[in-house]
Amino acid sequence: MQSVTGLLQAFLLSALLVAPAFGETVKVSMTVKEIDLPVDNTGTTQRMWTYDGTIPGPVVRVKQGDVVQFSLTNDASNKNSHSMDFHAAIVDVLDEFAEIKPGGTKAFEFEAKYPGAFIYHCGASSMAEHISRGMYGVIIVDPKEGFSAAYPKPDREYVLVQGDLFREGTAVEDLLDGKNWVGALINGKVFHYDPVHDPNAGKTLQASPGERVRVFYVNASINDPVALHPIAGIWDRVYDHGNPRNVMEGVQTYLIPPASAATFDLVTPVGRATNNAIVDHAMTRALRGAISVLMTSKDADPKLGRGEQIILR
């Protein structure tokens, strides 16, 4: 008969073999900058509040189970307090997400427990003003098991973040009522990737015929949902909140609430050049900036939609 010690050793070895691997530690740091930025394709500037000087802020990408060690610095030249609210984090709103004054730095960590596409944004008062001025971005948490039949590997990936453009100096009370709203920003600019409606637009999303294009779409608008539709196409798959378990197929238009996100797969036709317009189908927002053109051709830039080029600046 096997000894108790032998049984215990066998049990421990078996447990080690089936136990999941621990996630990695990912260090992320950002600096809040209050600066003038172009908000359209002609170079019109407006005072915006940003993470690292861009709208949206840097893309944070980790794997499910990773621990994010985050540090936020509020530049000493800024005039306002700021903070960080990661929707992928389970922490204390009064601790980790607390405001920091100009010149201050705050650090905290969290485990990325759920896969998906999540918004991050400033939670300082008034949150409506901080978000509408550009203080938002996306954190992508890839599933720990990687790609699968239910969540196939894409050929290209793009990040699109839709936000608001209000007239400079709009009061918080008017922001809450949607007054002085003048346009929809896509990655920081009106009609950023739409040369059809804005001849000054110098960028489009690109793909080759037959490719699976994955779009991580974040709604950073403070009041309104996004009704996302790929004109001249159908979403092959939609992953609610970007979680591979929350999958739907053959979707024409999908509603994304404010401060939320979803992941969309579009499979381009084989053997021909095509174009799609990824549009917020609410016409008020579509025709005031929320249209992005995906151009499919055999001459597509192989760098776009891959590596650092999943968000086009």
C-alpha cells in the first residue's frame, strides 16, 4: 500500500500540473497634460485635457490574470486635479481612483480578471468636463486561453474611441444637458478617417480582401449611446464588452452605452476591392464626425492594423 507521504506528494504534483500559470506584472505610467490639440483635420485647436498628450490616451494591453502596476502623474503646470478610473479594475473608488493635485503622483495596482475591451477615464469632479475634454482611453485584456474557434485570430486590429466635442468654455450644467455639442470625435478628431465627408482627412483604416478585421470600439461620449454599423457590411461577430464568451453573429447594428465598449469582427469580401463606413448610425453624430472609412484593396499597407498601428494617430 502506498504511504501517506507518497499519496501527498502525488497529490501536490498533480495540483501543480493542473494549476493555471500566474499572470505577469505589467507596469504602466501616464502623465496628465492640459494642452491645445487639433480637433479636426484642418488643424483647429482647442484646450483639451489628456493622458500623455493624446486623445485617446495610450492603449494599454494586457492578458487576463496580469497584474497592472499603474502610476499617474498630474503635471505641475496643470490647473486642475485629475485621476484615473480603469473599468477593468476591481478596487476602491475612494482610494485607487482618488484625485491628485497638480504636481502629485499616485500609484496603485489591480489584477485584470476579466477579458475584454474596457474604457479608462478621469473620474475627477466634474467627471463630465474631464471626460468631454478628452481624458479617456482603452485597456484591452486578452483572454488567457488565447485565440480559439469562438474567438479567431484577426488579420488586423483597430482601436476606435468615440468622444464628444463641445464648444470651448461650455459650463458643466450645459454639458450635462448636451448644450453646445458641436461634433463627434473619433480618436480625437472630427471625421478623422473619413475623406468622403472631409477632403482634409489624410488617413483611413486599411485591409486586404478576405481579411478578418477586428475593431475595438469604445464609447467615451458622456451622454449618448453609439449605434455602430458597418455600411456595406455586416458584423460577422460582436463580442459584448469585448469578452469572447459574449458572442453574437451576423449583427447589423449594435448599441454601445456611454462609458462602455464592444469588439467587432468584419470579414472583407474575397477577390475584390471594397469600402466600408464604420458609422454611428444616429445621424446627428454620424454627419458631425462619427464615420470611419475602411478601405480594402490588394495594395493595403501591411503595417496598418498591426503592432503599434492599431490606433492611427
